[in-house]
Amino acid sequence: MSLRQWSRDLGLGVRFAFAGGREGWIRAVLTAVGVGLGVAVLLLTTAVPSAMGVRHDREQARLDWPFGSEQPAKGDDTLVIAQADTTFRDKDVRGRLVEPEGSRAPLPPGLSRFPAEGDMVVSPALKELLAADGSALLRERLPYRVVGTIGESGLVGSQELAYYSGSTDLASHMEGYGATRLNEFGNPNPSKEDTDPVLLLLILVVIVVLLMPVAVFIAAAVRFGGERRDRRLAALRLIGSDGRMTRRIAAGEAMAGALLGLVLGTVFFLVGRQVAGSVEVMGISVWPSYLDPSPALAALVALAVPAAAVLVTLFALRGVVIEPLGVVRTAKPARRRLWWRLLLPLGGFAMLYPMIGQGQTNGDFNQYLVSGGVILILVGITALLPWLVETVVGRLGSGGVAWQLAVRRLQLSSGTAARMVNGIAVAVAGAIALQMLFAGVDGAYTEATGQDLTRAQMQVRVPDGAPLAATAQKFADTKAVSKVTALWEGYLGDSSWNSENGPNLSTELTVGACPALREVAKLPSCKDGDMFVLDGDEYSADGPQMNKPGKKLYIEPSGSGESQDVLWTVPAGITEAHSVKGLTDFKRGGFLMTPSALPAAAEKLVTGQIYLSIDESVPDAYEYARNTAFHVAPLADPMMWSSTRQDTKFTTIRSGLLVGSACVLLLIGASLLVSQLEQLRERRKLLSSLVAFGTRRRTLGLSVLWQTAIPIGLGLLLAMGVGITLGAILLKMTDTPVGVDWASVLSMTGCGAAVVLLVTVLSLPPLLKLLRPDGLRTE
Amino acid sequence: MNAPGGSLLAAENLHKAYGPTMALAGAEFSIHPGEVVAVMGPSGSGKSTLLHCLAGIVTPDSGSIMYDGRELATMSDARRSELRRSEFGFVFQFGQLVPELTCVENVALPLRLNGTPRKQAERTALSWMERLEVDDLGKKRPGEVSGGQGQRVAVARSLVTSPRVVFADEPTGALDSLNGERVMELLTEAARSASTAVVLVTHEARVAAYSDREIVVRDGKSRDMERVI
Amino acid sequence: MSIGHTLLGLLESGPRHGYDLKRAFDEKFGHDRPLHYGQVYSTMSRLLKHGLVEVDGIEAGGGPERKRYAITDAGITDVEQWLATPEKPEPYLQSTLYTKVVLALLTHRDAADILDTQRAEHLRSMRILTDRKRSGDFADQLICDHALFHLEADLRWLELAAARLDKLKAAVIA
């Protein structure tokens, strides 16, 4: 077998692939698009590990806290840096105030020089956001002049919001707030990349779910126009090519589509890479340059895809003997057996089973087991479906003529019918499982924080030294703030906080005016000067034990410097009060004091906390409060509470997934249409003779509909069953409560059904055209 | 006029063009109940078009076709389809049996299209298959029987509704002479005994010899050979 | 094949000498079997006797080869009748049919009519044979089939000739 002969035969096949006129082209292009999608997804897949790696490395390289045990001493090579993160709408902004202390101070990655005070260097995404129309509130919070952009090396993603602003006197914030002195950035011993196992699972499942239907589609696509090809091959046999040659020519035809697909796939990938640079998924975005598949893997894809196409063709031809006078299919295949078909999905479940419950708690999923399991389960559909169709169709009883025609046809060729539907079933099952997983994980991520929204949605810590009442007033005057509750909070211990082990018992101290105190406890009466002790709950029930008149309690010192104990002696007659879940989602314990009851010495040891209720009906309601907080304390990052974190990231990824699945379904639909039309044309003569003896067009149209609808209906049922089961297992694996997301199940199934309907509707005009009696003429 | 009195189906001055091709240019035809008329002529002469017009499958561009006192050319498509279902039968050269249905289901199909319940339709079908000596093929599919057997099944199907006219377009075209003659024998015998008229399009003289009368179509015009002599 | 009718037909285009008649006959129909002079003279004297031809003139020197014959009205009617009568369908009559068709073309009559008439006659015979075959025993069937196949061959030839009349006309008249 010479190489030349091989290449000659394959080349002949390639020529045939495009020689079939318009239909030949459509087939080749459809195959190519399918292969192209597969290649693009594969290339993206091979690029993901490196992208995650690059991201992680960048993250490690810009870490800005000292890794040694001690902060370096001030020198001309040091820098003081303070966190000034903020949040705008749902997006986190990474903010840093920097103050170089000398000419050799380390530059943060991505910066070419330090911004002067009042200037800032921003990420491209933040620059864009600041310039946007609706961002006035953010500009108010970041009133610095933009003097440059952070380079790619200083960001972990194209969509990251970040800024570095020049500042002075940061060193004074080194106590209490997050200012730090550094002489270098980055972790000197970079940690190993440590991806969230759930995220990794999601990525793996997404890839498998997108790839599988494409693979099934390719497998079906290379068989497009099978009957016509068979005839062509038979003609080749007649003029003297041997069996092997014909097979090679057939393989060449398949390869043509695959090669064109490789080209398309590369284009898709390049386009997709640019698109990937502009989207953000779960708060993660990447630069197009991150998506750089390793050359070895890319080469593997380039070789494996055409090879797979050729192998599928040869596999499909194994039961076919091409004779010079036509194609003989080896005798009617034996009845399909169930047992080995069940092995595939069962094997898949067996691979996934050991990982159930590993989820958030103990880490890593075995990537191979996950992918293998999911693949086996999805491939299992393609094995089960032919059996299911055959079994069900074999049992379908009689009905009208249309029904009988459809059922009989399916009985005779259930394999073809199942093959056409396989892709849709796999796509739908995968999408359902994935949607369930997303919905479940989504649910976990947006779990209720339990905050009583009638009271507070935001908490701001008042910086030391700022007057509480005046600060509270500032917030009260802020737009969209409907209620302000100001409390001082501190801790009491039963022995010195400076002792070696600290106090045995400790409890909270909350100071505030009567209306504020009533937010945290049920008080029968209250006037200034009153004190209360709270019953608390299981977390902080030490209060009553410490309420021993005459007992000396130590107030927790603030900061690290002060070491002198401040004591408070428990007076007699403190009223017991019942604590309520108030501003926070926990019941407070410990002591409540009205302001005049607080010992003067303790005043500096309590921290002011302001709890804000926000009127969410005001657009950008939170941003006003955040701006006020910024003015009060530029380094404060208000704590946000809300009942469910509105997580739009998952919504986008889920709708993206829906769109992706819909595209795959459309592609499969297009191929369904092509083969449907092909079948119709082959039956042209029969159809016209049926019309001749008076068959209603409606009857024939209905039989075409049934013929598609029955296998698709079965396919969708199977897909729903498998999809929900797989989704449940994946959720169990992530230790998330199992819930079926019926909306997505129905929408995916609906998509599948819509495709069938569309295909039937689109094939009706050609059918009616075929049904014209002219069909009898051409002989 | 040319349509003799008492004819079941008569056509006058039929014209039909397919694009620039004149398939019929003034053709005429008539047939009596129970009569077997052969339509002959070279290929492309328009004999199949004549049959399609007569059977209401194709509407002529002009001319009249009277069936049993009714004008066929102006009937609605639905009405003509119904007529074809109930009063006409059809046999074609090949490719007319639905490959997925068994032979008996194929024969029963026209009855089922008319709304006869399945059991009853298949009983009637079987009795016709018996007359055409193919009742042993009931459970087989068309792909599993020989050409001659398949054609006999097709003949059984054309007769199963006891139609008044059977249109047979080259019914033996794909058969060898022995099988072809057997099919013709059975067809004409069954038709005569049920006084079904048969319009037989053929190019084979020996098949045409089973007819009572012959019409030759040339260049879209018909010629009744009985009136030649 | 009727030589009398053929010679009569040839005379329709104008009076000819016996010698010319022989030459014309040989050229159109006698490719494999030319006529003897004797056949011509005996036929012509029979036709003279029946009044179908007359002597148009005699050249000096006497002798039968000097006579010029012309067709009479009765002769024309006779040719007409002969052409219109279908031959009894039997094997190997192409030569007669061929003669008739050519004569019709030469005399500007409708040759297609001749073929159609013959065709109808053939089919009639075939119908009779088919009927006999249906009711007859096995031997009858075989005998009928033999005849049917021959008749079918004739009929095919008739169809072929009908389809090629234009070409034939061009060839004959040229």
C-alpha cells in the first residue's frame, strides 16, 4: 500500500466532497461548521489551563503585603500602600493608595511610574467605566485625575476594575487600617495554582457539554448524503476500484469537511479569543493573549479532528459492502440489546459516585474521573437512544394512515432516526445538567444573608476620632438613606486583655441612644443613664454570667499600642433584657449602655458603627451612602448586606449557555433539514404516486411530522431523564442541595422541540413541491 | 362529437404544456364502463400526460374531461383527490409501494385513506391479493418480494376500492415478458369481472393486445385506431 | 408483393417505356432481386387487358420494349385501393409494406395512414391471438406466442417507420 495511492484516493474523495453541486456544498459547509465549532471549543479548552495559570501568576506577582515576619524599616526602597477597595454597583474595584518613600521604592506591576498625590493610574475597564455616562457617583468617590493606565501585567483580567492613586501620610494609617510598608511586590514563594474545585468542575462540565453534541454532530455530519455517496462509490467499484480504494475515497470525502472545519475552527477560535477578552464570567476575565493553546495541544487537535472524521466514516462503513452494482448492507442488524448500552451511563455514574459530597469541603475533583464520567453518561445517551427508539416504536400500535406510515418507516429504520436525534438529545441533556449545576451553585452563592432588611442594608465603621453623632448626621442627610442607627461597640472581658491567655469570659458592649438600643433588644423602658444585660443566644450567652454586681470587667483596648487596662465595675440593678435579631442577623449578648452610662475612660475604646437602611427604589441607592462613607473615611469599605446578593454574573453565564446550546441545536437542526430533504427527494416517486391515488397532502405532511417528532420526543425524554440525573449527581458532588431547575429544563426541552417544529415547517414547502403530480413525470 | 354516448370518461381537445414543451395538443379520448383501452405511442408523445389529465392528477390547460357526467377539469383539487381515492385505481411502473409497509398494508392503504377501519380494510385487501395470487405475501415488505409479485400487489391495490376506472401507466414496464403477461392477464380479468374500465398506457404491443381498443398518441395528438380502417 | 400494383404506382408519375419501368423498379425496390424483362412485359400485358394501363405510343422498330405505357383512371383507383388495404398480418411482409410506403411517398399520398392502418390490423390479430391464448391449452399458447412475437416485431417496425417517415421521404424523392 503505497503512500501515493493513499493520497491519491483521499484526494479523489476530497474532490467528490465538493462536486455534488449546491447540495454537496451545503453538506460540506455544514460539516465544516460543525467541525469548526468543535475545533474552536477544543482549542479554547487547551488554552484554559494556561489562561488560569497566567492569571494566577499575575495575582501572585502583585500581592502587596509583607511576606516576612516583620515589616521592613522605612528606607529609600520602601513604599507604603493602603487598600482602598470599593464597590460600584455589583462590581468590585481594587483600589490602592501608594506613597513611595524613596527613589528605589518598588513599582507595582503594570505601572511605569508612581502617580502623584491626587492622580491615579487606572485599568482600561475602570477608565471606561469612569468615562461612562452613569458613573458620576463613582467619579465623586474617585476624585483623582487619571494620568495613565495600568499595564496588562498588573491586571488579572481585561475587565478588572483597579486603580493606584498617589497619597501622602499613609504611614499614619499603618495602625488599625490596612496600610503596609513594602520593599517588594509579590509572593517570593509563589503558591501553587489553586483553582476553586467547583469552578474547575464547572469548566470541565461546560467543555464536555459543549463538545459532546458537536462530536455527535460531526459523527452524523460525515454521514450526510450517505445514500448518494453509496451510489457514487458503487459506480466507482463498477469502473474497477477495489473495496479498500472506495473506502479510502469515502474517508477522503469526510476529511474534506474536516479540513475545511479546521480552518473555520481556527477562525472561530481567533474570533472567540477576542470576544473572550471582553467578557467577564464569575468575576473572572482574561486577556486574549492568555488564551494561548500550547503548540503541542493545538497540533494534536489539528491532527486528531480530521483523523476522527476519517475513523467515523470507516466505522460507519463497516457494516456496508460496496458492490459494483450497489450497496449491500449486511443483513438486518440483530435486535438491539440493552445491557451493554446501559454499561456506558452506569460506568459514568460509577466514575462520578466516589466524588459525591467532596464539594466545597474537601477539595479537588479528579479531573479525569469527572470528564470521563460526564462523557460516558452523555455518550450513553447515543447508545441508549437507538435501543429506546427501536423498542418504543416496535410497540406503537395502529393509528391513522399518517401515523401508520411514520411508525412503519421508523420501525424499518429506527437507527437512522435515532442517529439524527442523538445530537439534539446529547445537547439538551448536557445543557440541562449544566443549567442545574449553575442554578444550584448560583443558589449557594446568592444564599440569603439573613439580614433583616427592614432595618439595615449597610454598615459603616466610623474611623477613630470621628465624632459619631456628626458622622451619623452626615449619613442621615445622604440621599436614599432612610434610617441611620449609630452604635458604639466594644468588648468586655473578665480579666485583663493583656494577660497571657486573655479573658476567660468575654462579651459585647453596645452603647447607644435609647432608640438605637431598641433596635437590638426589647426594652421595657429606657432613659439616658440606663444599663441592660442581654440574654443573648447560644453564641454570646456569657453576659448574664458576668452580670455580678461589683465584678470588675476589662474593656478591650483598641489598636495595638495601648496596653493600659481600662476597668469597669458592674453596678447593681442592671435590668435584664431580651435581645432581638436586629440590625445584624445574630442576637447580641452582653451589656447595653446609654451614652451617659459609659465610663469616660472607655469612650476611646469603643468603635462607632453606623447601620444604614437604604431605600432601594432610588437608582444607585447604595452609591450615595458609599460616597458619604468615602468622604468620612477614604479607606473605609462599607459592609454591604442584602437579602440575596444579586449575582448577575451567573445570569449572564446561564443565558450565554442557553444561547450556546441553542446555536448547537440550530446547527443540528440545519443538518436534520438537509437529511430530511434528501430523504424526501429519494422518495419523490413514491410520494407522487401516493398523491396520485388520492392521499391527502395533510396526511403526508403529518406523517413527516410524526416521523421526526416521535424520535425527537423520545430523545428529549431520555435527555431530560439523563440530564436531571447528571445534574443531581453534579450538585451532590458540589455538596449543594439538589433542586431541579424546571425553568431551564423546560426551556432546553422547548428549544429541542422548537428545532423539530422548525425543521418540519421548513421541509414542508419542498415536500408540497414534491407532491405536485409533476413528480410522476420525470422517469 | 367525438365522445360517443354512454362513455364513462371522455376527453376532448386537451392541451397541456410544460414550459415550452407541448405535451398535449388537442388530444381526445373516451372509454366505456368495463372497457380496456390501450394508449400507445412513442416516448415523449404525451401518453403519460394524457393519463395524468384523465385521472385528474394534472389539470389540462384547456379542453374538457367528462367523468360520469361531471367536468373533471374544473373540479377542486380536494374533490379530485377524493375521486382518485374512491373511484379510480392506479398502477405505475415501479416505486409505488411504500417500502415500510407490509404488502397487505400497502394494498389496504387506499381503503384506509377512505376511512375504512384497519381490520376490515386488510380483510378486503387480502381477498384481492388472493385473486391476484399473492395472498401468501401479506406479511412481507415490498423489498422482500420479486418485481412481478410486487406489481401484482400494486394491481391488487389499484382494484381494492372496486374503482370504476383503473389507470395503469406502463404496469409491465419493469417486468420480463412472462411476468408482464401474467400481470396483464390478472389485471384485465379482474377488471372485466368487476366491469372496471382500464386505461392502459404502454409501449409494448403484446401488452396492448390485452386491450379492447387502441389509441395512439403522437406529438400530443391522439388517434383512435378503430376508426382508421 | 404485388409487382402489378407497384408498376402501376410507378406509372402514376407519368408515362414510361417498359425498359424505364424496370430500371425504376430495380432502383427503388429490387436491390437484391432485379426484375426480368419478361416479368415486366407479362405484367404489363395483364394490366392492359384489365384496362388499368394504356399504350401511350410506340416507337419505330416494333417489339415490346418500344411501347410507352400510361396509367388509366381505373389504374389509379386500383393503386389507391391496394395501398389502403392492410396486408394480412403475417411474417416477413416488410418488403410489401416498404413498397407501399415508398409508393405512397412517391405518389404524394399519406404514408402514415398506411402504417396506422397496418398497425391497427396487426393489433387486431394480436388481440385475437391473445384471446385464443387465454382460453387455449398449453400447446395453443406456445403457438400463439410464436405468432405474437412475430407480429410484435412487425409492429415495432411499423412504429419505427412511422417515426422516420420524413427521412425516408427525403431519401426516396431525391
